Amino acid sequence: MAKISFLEELESSSTILQNYEALKEMGILEHIDKLTGEIRDLESILEHAGNLASKQSTDQIIEYMTQKLLEKIAPKYLVFIYVEDFASQAPKVQVYQNMKRVESSFSLPSFEPYRHFFTLTPQSVDFDVFVYMIDRPHLTDPFLVFSPQRIIPILSYGRPLGFVIVGKKVIDQSYTEKEFRFIERLINFGSIAFQNALHYQQAIMDVKTRLFNHSYFIQRLDEELSRTKRYQSKFSVLMLDVDHFKRFNDTHGHLAGDLVLEKVAQTIKSCIRFEDIAARFGGEEFVVILAQCTQNYAWLIAKRILYRIRETVVEYENKQLKVTVSIGLATCNSTQNVPDSATLIQRADKALYASKERGRNRCTLYHDSLDTEKIPADLSEENIYREVQ
């Protein structure tokens, strides 16, 4: 139901003010009605601020802000350009066109010149003013494809994290000052949520690989175990180790080793689902939680990771370097119950050790026979896989 204005409330009231006409002619009632509308807008913004504060990722924050902005003003383009930490150079770009997110090839090589601008000018500006103040066409001309009207910074304690490009309206109308105030207020609250989300992400992420860190992995592993015991569900854990990584570092140097870790991390992430958890366990070891995943399906994912890493090429100093990984797989379900996270990790680690003992560059499923000190001679992938069916 549409909200009625103050004037409508007053006119429909059973008690008619004696001086109503006089107040109306003086513009006082209209002014009160305007103030009432502004109060409602502020109440709406405060509600949005509370909702934004509950978001834990930058993607969730951007989706929420976009939804509310599109409901209110419907710009033809809405573009978010931001970095995920203060050390980042190349920013991320999310483009919304005609009220929906679109894939875009648009990119910027560096955020640094824009960071410098918004450090000196920490406020929203019209695009024409933005162009005039920067006075470097190669930094502003790329944005013309978005029909830009306003540029609004995303700030964290005064430090720029990014900016939002607000394009022209879908319908050919100008923005009102009230609409610009709404946009700026929402993005200001979004900036606070952005800052909190980035701090949270930095606390749970491994800086080098951009995967989750060890402590967050253990936390999620405990949660999955509790869920499995309570709801009789299932999940699997992969443990991966880069083969002969020390030898690789000694031969090509630690910078090349860092590139390998980053490439392996990216490949792992590309092979799993959004709800799965990939983490750096330590050194050159990685772990993956495959949520609600049967042993058979986990095996297929492990093999996919194995093959893709085997095919991956790392470019370093005009050399094409290749690496492989060894993988161990352990499963927890209603029939293969695991008492605690340490036991499950130990099982995945034993399977990983078996892969290494058998020549590396392969995957092994955990099996009771791995608990013996000596690995059986017939412990091939095919034999184990058949036995655990």
C-alpha cells in the first residue's frame, strides 16, 4: 500500500485545524510534508545500513546496493570498481546494465591514479568535473562506454578502496539532487560494510594464494563434521601437495615457487563449486572440503584437479614451467563416521602419503589398509576405487 503524505493525512483527519488554509497558503504544511518525506528516506537508508552491516562479502554488499539503487533510480549502467585490499594494484570490475549484472571485458591495469585522486578529493563528483580535475584522457576516456553521470568513491577511514560509476537513467531524465543524496548515502554506508567485509576476508584468507587459511579451514571442517553427525549428511576432504616443490624452488627460485602456488590455487578453485572450501594448509599443501559430496563424486573432482594442474603451464622468465600434485582423499558419511577433524585430516594425509610413495602425480582414496605401516603392493588407484564402491 502506498504511503499517504502529511497533507493527505491532515485533510482526512476528523479534526480540521481552524487555520489549515492559512498554513497551506504560507507553505508551512508543504514544508512539513517535505520534511516528513525526508525522514522516511532517512529511515529507509538506516534500514539499508543495518542490512549492509550483516553482509560478509564484497559480492553480497554490491548485490544489495545494486538492488536498492536500481529500485530507486534505474540507471542504464552501474559500475563498481574496487580493490580487495590496500596493496592491490589491478582493481576488480562489476558491471550492471539495464538493471542486471553482465559479463564485461572492461578492465583497468592499476587503481593507483584513481586512489591518488580520491585521496585528495574524497567526495562524489560529476563525471565532467572528474574529467577536468584528473586532466588525463587515458584515465577517464575508457569510462565513456558507461554513459557516466556521477563518480562516487568507496572509502575506508578516508582511504580509497574503489569508486562507483553511475550512468544515465534508462529513461532520458536528469537525476534530482534528492536522488543523488540517496545514492551517496547508500554508498557511504556500503563503504563501511565494504571495509568490515575486507577486514574479515583478510582475517580468514591466505595472502599469497587468496584461498582460505588454515584456521578458517579447521573451523569449517568442524562445522561440516557436526552437520554430518546431526543430519546424517556427507562430505569429503582432499589434501594436495605440490610434488618436489623444494627441488623446484632450489632450481628456479622462490619467486617462481610463489607463482606455482598461486597457479595451483587458481586451478583448484576453478575445479570446485562455490559452496566448497579450498584452503592453503601450510607451505605447499592445500586442502579442500567438498560439501555434500559422495566419495565417488569427490574422486572425480580430485582427478579433475590432478589433470588440470598437470596440464597447467607457469610462465616465468621466458620459461614454461610445469608441476604436478599428489592428492589424498577421505570421506565422512553415515557409514564412514569420523570422530573428529584431526582423524579426518590424518586419513586424508595418509592417502596423500600413499600417493607420494607410489610415485606422485596421482590420487589415492583413504582405505583401512593405509593404517598399516607398510603400503600394500597392490594399492593402485583402480584397486582401491573398486574396493570402496
